Amino acid sequence: MMIGFQIAKRMRRIDEGMVDRFRRLPVANISDSMARMTAGGASLRPMHAGGVLAGPALTVKTRPGDNLMIHKALDLAQPGDVIVVDGGGDLTNALIGEMMVAHAETRGLAGLVIYGAIRDYDTIHAGRFPVYAAGVTHRGPYKDGPGEINGAIAIDGMVIEPGDLIIGDGDGVLCVPFALAETIYKAAKAKNDAEITQLAAIREGRSDRSWVDATLQRLGCTP
């Protein structure tokens, strides 16, 4: 095996039932339930017209500007997978475009996350197939490698292991670790339920705002 070229076997994969449960929750509530310490970076934004991204991660690490291993990942991915690419955040060359997105959609993937640039933005943005990226450029990619598939990657400090749950909405992308999915789901579901109740109270004029002055008083600030 050449140095820099590695294709590993994914040994675990978050199950479809758990994916469906998380799909109903806002990413912000999931993030809050993970102590607000995990994020894919503010630059990783939805490029599609809208809709939730949710599925198990198939990870790719590639040299900035090169998409050879992304093409291979498209061939290896199973229906429902999210291909997550660490392209170093470089925006010099686009790593995917309209044709690769069409291929991913045809194969039944759940979406693409590109820590790098895309192109063919107008077409991708007009569709609802989930695509997240750090930027846009018309300049195309190289196809020489090196790259790795199904290894641990990191996007702006967010570590992603193959098979982890990837969830995304208009607020951005989040990785839920495989082993913690059930625990995080219960906490996020409870928070979401509490916020629904709180929103109803706000709309009905029953919201208790006394906590604001109480907090200021505790901090030594007297109105």
C-alpha cells in the first residue's frame, strides 16, 4: 500500500432507526445537549435549497483540491450514507460539482459534506439533495490523490469516525459519536420538548422573565 493511499473497511454504522429519530430534532438542540463543545465550523454551510441531512458517515480525507478518493467513496457508499470529506478547508479548487451530486443522489445517498469548495452552485442550490460545503469556486479539481477512506477525520475540531451519525440543517452540521447516540438523543429530545412548551408560553404571554434580573443580581449588576 502506498503512503497516503488507504481504503479501510467501515466496522460499524449507525442504524436507520436512530437516524430517523434524530432527523426530527433541530441541530441546535442536539448541539446544546453535547455541551456546546462540538461544531463543524461556521463556514460549513448548506448549499442546497433546504432540508435535513441525516445518516451514517463514510469518511474521506483528501489532499486539498483533489477528488480521486471522493469518486471512489461514491462507488463504495451504501444507500443512506453521508460522505464526509476533509479537504483541509481549502477553497482553491472545487472538490465536487453537479455531476458528482447527481451520482450521489442516484445511488441513494443521504448527502455530502465537503470541508472545501464546490462548484455548479446554481444547480446544487436549486435542488434539495443535502450538500454542505465551506465555499464555492468555478475552478475544478485534480484526480491524482493521495487520500484515505474510512479513517478518522476532523473538520474544524469536530472529530468524525466512520459510521458516526451526521446531522445537518440550516444551522450547520454536527457529528454524533456512535457510542453516545442513545444518550445524546434522550437529552436532545427532552430539551426539544421543553422548548416547545416554552414557545407556547411565550406566544400566550405566560413567559417568566424573572431569571434575567435574578442572574444580573447574582453577577453584581443592579438595574
